[in-house]
Amino acid sequence: MIYKASSDTMVKTITIGCFILFAAIGGPILYKAIANASSFKAILPALGTSLLMFAILFICWLYAPYCYEITSTDFIIRRRIGAIKIKKDAIQSVQMLTKNEISGSIRTFGVGGLFGYYGIFEVSKIGKTTFYITQCKNLILLVTNTNKKMLISPNDVNLINQFTL
């Protein structure tokens, strides 16, 4: 069964804001470099800057979760690159969380709003947790047998009923 993961208003705002910011910075830099360039070498720094900004957006889009899937044996977090597959019998607990329970999280290595919130976060009440969320509601914490903690945010919280622990 597939469970969609829609973006909330904050994720949409941050994502659109980044696109606008990168276009507002990269576009004029590249335009001026091309207009004033006497050779291709003169364009390279501006071209590199523009390509870097595009690469940041593209890589974040690739790694952002877009849905979750549950099969008879596995739980899968779908991303455009590198799906994460966890055996259902490796999950020891599943519980709902509120936004307040993850407030004050510190991003140690991850993305905080561009296409979602994903990566490694330190949550004061939970500890080190890997986020795969696109919204700050419908939060479900999965804990594996090896004590790895993962946070997901499906549109349909009935996903939790697919786990028989």
C-alpha cells in the first residue's frame, strides 16, 4: 500500500523562496558575466555559481521523500534516488508524535525545509533521529531493533495500523 507525503505550507514557502532567491542571485550574475565577457574564461565563475545553485536545488529534490510504501515484508521510504527499505520485523515500535514533541530539534546533517525536512536531527525528547518528513503533522516515529529512530509524515495516519508489533 502506498501512502503519499504532501508538503505543508512552510515547506512550500521555503522551497519557492529558495527558487526565487537563487534565480534573483544567479540570473543577474550570469547575465552580467555573459554581457560583459570578452572570453569564455570570464564567464566561468558566474556559470559555476549558477550551476552550484541549480545543483543544490536538484540534489535536495532527489533526496526528498515523496511517499511511503508498505508491503507484506517491508516498509519503504520512496525518494527519487535511493529508496530506504526496512524490514517490517526489524521495527520494534511505532508511535504518533505531536509537533511540540519535536520542537527545538537541531539539524545536525540534513535539510530543513527545502522540499521537506530530511536528514539527521537531534531531538531533545527522543535523541538522534533521522527525519523523512514533508509536513509537521501526522508525525510517526519508527524505532528499529537496533534503536535507530526515523520520523515520517504520511498524509494518511492509518499507515500506523499496517504495523503489527
